[in-house]
Amino acid sequence: MQCVIYKGDRKADTYLYVECEGDFSRVPDSLLQLLGNLEQVMTLELHPERTLARADPEQVREHLRRQGFYLQLPPETRDPVL
């Protein structure tokens, strides 16, 4: 399964995965507005042997199949004061 990854200019370290370049037809308008202007980061093939730095590839494939997109959120940061 091929996917295209985009980042928005409003949410740091947040990435939107879709199956086809420029096809945001299954992505809610409210999410697109929240992300702002999208910039393509990369295109890659998701296969069973593929690993991703911050996402489970099987979960990404499942979300792409079921809802047409996958949203990768930034990792949780811990407050260094606590």
C-alpha cells in the first residue's frame, strides 16, 4: 500500500497520511483547517516489513483502509519541572 505524508503549518510534529497524492476527500474539513497549509513530506510504500519511527505501520494501513487517512500526533512531552 502506498501512502503520501503531509505536514501542516499550524501543528508542529503532526503528520497526515493519505493513500493518494493530493486526495483529501476522506479527511474532515475541520481537520484540514486545523492543520493549515499542507506540505508533502514524502511518499512511501507500507508493506509488512516496513517500520516507521513514530507510528505502527499496521495501524497506519488499517486507518487508511477504514477512514482514508491517518493522523500522527507529536509525542507527549513531559514537564521537566515535575
